[in-house]
Amino acid sequence: AQKITQTQPGMFVQEKEAVTLDCTYDTSDQSYGLFWYKQPSSGEMIFLIYQGSYDEQNATEGRYSLNFQKARKSANLVISASQLGDSAMYFCAMREGYGQNFVFGPGTRLSVLP
Amino acid sequence: NAGVTQTPKFRILKIGQSMTLQCTQDMNHNYMYWYRQDPGMGLKLIYYSVGAGITDKGEVPNGYNVSRSTTEDFPLRLELAAPSQTSVYFCASSYSRDPSYEQYFGPGTRLTVT
């Protein structure tokens, strides 16, 4: 079964608008971490934001925020005031407990329109 | 700090050839990982290491081997290259197995097997 689901293969957003990228996850662990990474066309993986399973507040990092709904097992990324440079692939990832590896979702390609 | 470095950036192999992808990190991280990313897909774990001398298989280890003789280096060996190994390979490292710690990624190696 898929541990990380990203149901939006591609998204479009107008410059300066906000956009939400969906991520749902599946785990039976109580302790886990959720991460979002950005992959621009140049190919590198850039860490954006982290949410811990015990964190009560939603994580925020500048224009990025994570809408964490634990009961629904969702960890959506919200990008406010989109910029052209936000056009990229976005990956949701999870690290379970003290597991050794991250599990990545299939990604969402975001295109920001001028 | 250079972070995680990978060489080469690009490589074309003929079917049946072998090669080693190099990965070095200068952050004194114990945990290191190799992923592959097929076109339009997320990352899949090939092998990981929790410290010098200790390695283990990930989700897709067939056709690959690793070694970890030092904390800094984690090379990935491809024996008898096959077209199915055409992919982008990412090396990553992490400070801790605690789920709150992110992975730092190298820039990737784009491998084509023809």
C-alpha cells in the first residue's frame, strides 16, 4: 500500500496567489516526521518544511506552511503569494519512528503562471 | 561546508558495464542513503548505512552494491548495467535517526544505460 499519496500530478496557480498541495500518509507509528521537498528543473532536492507528529502547531517557514490534520493523516503544503520561481516538483516525505529511511510520494508539479 | 557531493554529474554506460557512483559528506553524519529517481516519479531507497561498516538494503537493491569504510564516503556500485538502471541517483545524509531530522541531498548523478 502507498505510504504517501499525492493526488495532484500537476497544479497551476497564478502568480501572487496561494496554492495548496495535497499529501496524505499512512502509518501505524505514533512518532513520525513529515517533510516537504522542492525539486526545481535543475534537479536538486531542497528541504522546505518539517512537521512532527507530536507538534500541536502547524509548521511555518516563510511563505510555506503545513496544514497538518493528524486524524485525517494529511499534511498539505500551502504556498502563499506564489512566485515564478516556485515552479517545480514538490515531494511529500515521511520518516516513521526511528526508521532508517524516508518514504517519498510521487510528487506534484506546480506551474506558476505570470 | 560542501554538504553532500556526488560524482560524476552525468554518465552514459553501455549494457553490461560497471561503474561506481561516489558520494561524500562533510557534516559528520552517521546516516547515509542512496535513492534512485525514475522519470516523473518520486525517490526510491536503494541502500542505506547507519555508520561506517554497516549497510542495509532498501526498497530496490537489486543490481547494486554499497560499502561504507569511512563516515564520509558511501559509494554505490553498479555491476552489469542494464537499461532499467537508467535513472537519476541521489545520495543523502542525516545527522540522526530521530524523525525530526531532515535528509540533506547531493546534486544527483544522471545515468543513462544504452
